[in-house]
Amino acid sequence: MLIRGWDRGTEPEWRQWLAAGRDFGTLAANGPEGPVMVPTHFLLDADAGEVLLHLAAPNPLFAAVRADPHVTLAVTDDYAFAPGRWRDAPYTPTSYYASVQFSCTAEVVDDPQGKAEILNRQLAHFQPEWPEDRVVVGAAPYGPQLTGLRGLRLTVRRVRAKFKYDDKKPVELQGEIAERLAERHAATGNPQDAAARAQLLRRRSRRPVPTAGRSDGASG
């Protein structure tokens, strides 16, 4: 993922973005015949620098992890297509999106108690309204099902965050693009246009608004 200086996300920024309910991503490992990619829910403990999740035991990702424990977890959202006609010279279209990628070292968790601990932390996060739903090794209904899955503990080595919303362009132009996204959202109902617009305006609000006339910026 190419990250330029103007669209690099800060740690407080990507932490807040993920904490707003973005806990589903794509986990990629290096398999013998190419990357193995698995869409999955995950639990991020940013303070501890780890990610927890579980998968079905037959998932081919486990064989890939045992051969090479270096994995990447990617989360992408708030994306939209921006036509070149919206963006001034040189009128090149682009994609708006936010993406956070975690480079991690993966550890397979296969002992029953370790798997139960991961599942219970996930249950507490994803369904806090049912605290009675907990996994106890050997106890029904979930304990006997532990043999059918394995846990993964990912130790985060590096985080790369990108918020690509034409920050290189003048703030006035960003405002015009935001209005075009609003118009298209009203016409089509596409929720991603509204989400991308919110990110664009949030990023724009952090920039100083010049008092002089607008000058064209390079393509972002």
C-alpha cells in the first residue's frame, strides 16, 4: 500500500476509526501456492499490541501460518470513486478510502483453555448483551465444539494507515467534492458515498483554509 505524506493516518486517527465498529477484515498469509486470504472478525487490543481471532480447524490458513508466521491483517472502509471531472486538472479519477494494515507474527492456539479464552474475549466484545454465553472447556454447549476450531494470536509488529481523501488538493476543492458526494448519495442511496464524504470533511477540517484564491494541487 502506497502511503504519501498527505494521506498518512496517525495512531490516534486509526485507533478511533477502528474503534467505531470496524472489526472485520482480511487476514493474509503466505501459502505454498500463493497468498491465503480469509475474511474474518477480529478483536484488536491496541494497547497490548495484539489481535485475537479464531477460525475453523480445517482452514488452509493454519498450514500457511505454520510454514511462515508472518501475516497481514487489512481493514478497508469508507471508499468511493471520485470522477476526474470533480477534481480539476489534470482531471484524473481516483479512489477514496481508509485502510489500516497490521503486519503481525501469528501464533496458532490449539490448547482447549487457550481457545476458550480467545472465544470468551470475542464474545464479550461482539455480544456483550449476553454475558451468560461463555465457553467452558468440557461443558455444553460450546466446550465440546472447541475441537473444531483453532485460535490465532497475532503480535503486531507494524501498523500502516492511509486515509486517501485528496488532502493534496486545495481545501475549497475538497469542499466542492464533498457536495458532489452528497448529491450522488442523495441520487443513488449508496452509503459509501456518505461515509467517504464524512472522512473527507473530517480530514479537511484539520487543514488551514487559505485567504487567497485557490491554486490547483497535484493529483493525490
